[in-house]
Amino acid sequence: MNVHHLELFYYVAKHGGIMPAVRNIPYGIQQPAVSSQIAQLEEFLGVVLFHRRPFALTPEGEKLFEFIRPFFSNLKKVADELQGGQARHIRIGASTIVLREHLPELLQTMRRKFPELRVSLREGYPADFETLLEREELDLAITLIGKKSPANLRSLALIELPPVLLVNPESGIAAAEELWKRDRIETPLISLPAAETVARSFQEQLRQRGVDWFPSIEVSSLELIETYVANGLGAGVALALPGKKYSGRVRALPLNGFPPMVLGALWSGRKTPLLETFLNELKLRAQRLA
């Protein structure tokens, strides 16, 4: 039996399909090559290992996956131990702002302590990161966290970020409370997707105040909210980021009485020396920013 074929099948079974496997295999390989080699494995065994659409392991596939999973899932751990018990690769998920504004300096500090450090960075939303951590596709996520950690994940609160309402100075809006008093808010609301923490919390606070104000424009990042507000397309809910300066075309109004969001770190499993050091550096940076 070809061990490389087994490795490819491990990634396909773990990630739920050939294309997800291709995105997560830690070396370059194309979808046709994976499909071909899996087909060779099935031909050698004389069985079908999984159904393609929708993806589902067959009983034979489940049996083979359970047999090979302990070996392939522990390879990284064994490699770390052979390297002196110290991992040299960390996979981090964070928002675009964190990746651009804060990670470069932090990684420079980490490189001085771990000269052979390798880093994989991934941007996305909090819900995405929780899924990736549970699948062991990320080692650490720097993201907004709730009061209670998701099941099987551990968390560390770093800094509180108050929500703010971004308005264009030409809108004439001097305080957010002015809007709550209106019978109908005509100003378009620019927001992150409804399922995201900032948008969800904002809508909950509006409901408590008996205010209806639903998004007219949904965007994928806080930066885009600022851009659209600056262009006079509406008002947007964002977060007061440490050291953040807005252009003259955007004014940040406090949302008095609205609870702050908590930026923190999420991870699963045991803390390696590398992860422990990274978390300590995150705490130090958060203290300086606060």
C-alpha cells in the first residue's frame, strides 16, 4: 500500500473533500493529482472510500481513516519533540487590521526569540476561526471573543474596544443619541454581516432601546465601513481602535451605554513554548495599547 496515497486520503477525510484537502495539505499539490492518487488507492483496495457529492466516507473509508488518523495527526507533535520540544511553525488567524497594524512588529520580536520561526497568516471572521481551530487548521486566532469560550477552545482577553458610530461630518449628526429619538432613521446604515459580533451586538442594543435601524450596505471589514462613510454613503458601526486616527471626512461618535467588544486570543489543545511566548507578547502589546 502506497503510504503517500494514505496521507492524501487522510487529508481528504479530515477536511471533507478533495478541494478542502488541497487547500490544507502542507505542500503544493493540485486537485487532479490528489484525485488520481486517491483513485489508485481505491483501485488497489478494491473499495470505494468516500462519496464525492455530498462528501461522506463509506464504511470502508471510515475504517481506514480511523486506522491511519493517529499516525498522521501526531506527526507534527513528534516533529516538535525531535526538534527539542519546541515548535517552529505557528498558524495565526486575525482580522486584516490586526494582521497589518500589529502582527509585523510582534513577529519581529518573536523572530529574535525563535530565529527559525515560520508563520502562516490567515484573515477571516471570528466564526471562521473557531471552526479552523476545532479542525486543528489554526494554532491561534486573534479575534473578538465572548464572555464564554466556545467548547474545546481556550481564550485570553487582551483589550476592550468600545463600539463607535462613524458619521460623515456633512451629515449633521452630532451625537448617536439624536438618531434614537427619531421616528424613522433615514441615514443608511453600513455594517459588517449580521452574524458578526459587532453587528449582532449593535442590533441587540438597538432592540433594547426600541430602535429599528437595519443595514443598507453590508461590507466585509471595518476599513470598508470607514471608506464608505467617508464617501457620504451613510453611517457605520465600528470599534474604537487604539491609536486609530480618522480622516477629516469621518467622525467617530461614542455609543454611550453600549457594551465594549473584547479582543482576545483563542487556541485549542496544549500550549507549546512557542504559543506560550506568543500569548505573553500579545498581553504585553495589549497593555501598551491600553
